[in-house]
Amino acid sequence: MEMLLALAIAAALTAVAVPNVIPLMNRAQLTAASRDIASGLRYVRGQALSGAREATFELDVNHKAYRVSGRQKVFSLPDSVTISLYTAEREAGEDGIGSIRFFPDGSSTGGRVTLEAAGRKRLVDVNWLTGEVVTHEE
């Protein structure tokens, strides 16, 4: 009887806890994804500055993935996060692929990556003049 009571209490706690944990996990994934994007952008800017050549951050909105110049690896983002990219017209490609280009002087084509999940938005802005990458919540 005690075992059944303990199982009933555990089941009740699980039924209450699980629906409350999922939004927290989605928010954590949103924060992690925005940090990943910002880190990738900063890496590309650093590559442009140190290599004295143009470097590109390429974002595939449809497949929720990105690539950075000089590396073949494709970095994936969580499925729970919705992504959009605002960039210069000449950097917008087909099939949901766009890029932000950094120049040897630190400047860039500029742009914004918007990430949404769990009713929240995170913005990653790239200043066209300075190339500075800033992350903030809307």
C-alpha cells in the first residue's frame, strides 16, 4: 500500500512538473542559440581583422544552421527556435540562406538575426560601421 501511495505521489508531481519544465528548456535553448550566433559572428569578425581579408558568416534560416568562413563545419541550432535574418540585399541568397560579411577594417555589411522561442525574442545585431556584435532581448 505504501508503495502504491509513493507511486501515486510521484506520478502527480511529474504531471505538474513536466509542463512547467518545457518552457524553461525552450528559453534556455533560445539563450544558448543567441549566444552561439553572436559567438560565430564575433569569430568571423576576428578572422577578417587578423587575416586582413573579408570573412563571411552564412546563416541557413530554413535548416536552422550556420557556417563561418574558413571552416567546413555546419553548426546546428535547436528546432524549438525560429530564426530570421535581416541583412544587406546583396547578401541575401536563395532558399533562405543569407550572410553577413566582415571586412579587414572591422566594418561589416551589418544585419540582425532574430531568434524566437517560448514567447520570447532575442536579437543579435551587427553594426555595419564598426562590426560590433550585440545581443539583447526584445
